Amino acid sequence: MRVCNVRACQPPTPGSPADWRTSMGQILVAVDTDAGLTGYGVGGGGAAGVHVVETVLHDLLLGRDPADVEGLWEEMYRATLPFGRKGLAIMALSGVDLALWDLRGKAQNRPVVELLGGQAGEPIPTYVTVGTQVEAVLDEGHAGFKLDLAFVQEALDEAVLVRRVAEAREAIGPGRPLMFDAFMEWDLATALRMAEALAPYDVSWLEEPLSPDDLAGYAELSRRSPVPIAGGEHEFCMAGFRELIDRRLHHVLQPDACWCGGLTVLVWVYEQARLAELRVCPHRGAEVWGLHAIAALDPEPLAEVGRSWMTWMGGQPAVQDSSSFVDQKDGIAKLLSLFHNVRGEDDVCRL
């Protein structure tokens, strides 16, 4: 089996935010083979990501055997090294890597979760990300809730934020996971002060309080914070996560499979985090590409509900009403691989 074409497009996403999440948003990648099989993946980078896929990565993969997914990942990484390493180029590479994993599953007629050593059909608890109030989603049956500063339109002072967390804890009750995402908005002093203030409310983690580039700040914060520190949503490839793991800069690692380098990187992060006794909780883990890894590799499965505007992606396991689980029997178990049920290409864009 040989690759005969590599294609990409950016499907429309009505209702997506009018910011980088649309202009640099998710792209659909297709890797065609001469055996009649096509693998589908989802990457990022918008039109610029499409260009990377259809030039550098297309030329590298054409005529190649897609079976050696990990070897091809290394070649794609090296091919994009002069302008890649992190960011947009790796987001584009992620979509191709996921398409190659899709082909691996289709070639063996097995879901990717089985390729990773797991099995389909196991329920996975979910958590939902909201602004600073959880009341509107309490009846959706999620296991946990995350308050996200990025969703707050007005500027809120620290006392108000702490009060909102206290109100959320009272609303959801004891024992259920409650997290807070500062979306890279704070400095070290603020993060330490807020961690102390949030600790009494049993916050499972404080997410991305500092810039991803402030490694010295994270070293100090992770050492002193009474609340676990999470991050990695905006980190890339093995080299980036290696530093986070070796220096123990985060207690919870949050790679995004369609940004960080694909499933190949996500699997590597799980393996290294297990050795370091760190937790992994993938960003947007309830989207289908993250669920395979969570179902197979995660000893503490918890999947973040995905983006509501990603409606063009078919085959998504639905979050059950009045339940804190994703039922993979209605999703993953029916897939031959990650993206077997992508809606017809004419419905999303011309590939």
C-alpha cells in the first residue's frame, strides 16, 4: 500500500469564536492510498496549515508506505524543523499523523483503541468547561467542571474569581472534580496568591496560569502551589513535553492530539508521564481522537467535552444525557478507526 495523495481543507464552523480559533482553526486532512483506503485526521492552522500539508508534507509522503507511522512522524518533524518545532507547522503535522493512524486501523480492520492495547465500549467520565458559573450545565450529568477565565468577557478581580469558585463548589457539592483555567493571564505572584486562595475549595488543578514560555515561573509555582498545576495545551512534540516532564513543571499534562504532533506524540506523553508518575488529561479529550488514547492508556480517565462548533466531524461518541459518561458503544465501537464516519466530503469542503 502506497500513499497516492495528501489533501487538506478548512471546513466551515458556524458559531465558532471570531478569533484565532476560526482564522487558524481546525483542518481536515485526507491521506489517500493506492489500495483504495483513505485515512482522515484533524489538525490546526487554518489556511496556513492546509498549505503546509499540501506542500511539504504531501511531497514527503507521496509514494511512501503509510504503515510506519512513527517513522514517518520523525521524517515530517525533520522536514518542518527549519520553520516548525512548535506552533502552526506542528498543528498541520498533527492532522497528517492522525490520518496515518486512521489508515493503520483501517488496514487492520480494528479501532485504534485496540491498537493501543485497550478495548472499545468502556464508559469515560467527562468534564465540561464553562465561564465562571456552572449552574447552566449542572443537569448535563458531567463528572467534573472547569471554570475558564478566557470565557469571561468582563474583567474580574481576584476576590470575585475566588467567590465564583466557592459558589461553583457549593453548587456541585463535595467530591466532584472542579478545575480553574487562567488561560495564561497571570504572573507568578498572582498565580501563587490565587492558588492559596483556591485551595480550600478542593480545586483539582489550576490550569495554565502563566505563559507556556515561563518555565522558570512554572518551576517555582509547581514547587510551592497547594493546588496541582496543569498545562501543556499549547506545548508541542516530544522535546517540549520532555522538559515539562523532566523538570516536573506541571502535575497534570494536557496535550491536544490535533495540535501537539498527533496521536504519536500523545502516546509518547502517556508513556513518559507514567514513568514520571504524572497525570495526563488531554485537552478536548472527549473528541474522538483523544478518546482512543484515554480509553487505552489512562488510569484516571477524564475527558474534556469538545468544541461545540466542530459539527462537521462525524462519528463522535455522544455524551449521554443525565450521565457522567461517554458511551463508546455508540461511537468508537462502531468505528473501524478514528475517523471512519466522517461525513461525506461534499458536506464539509472539497478535498
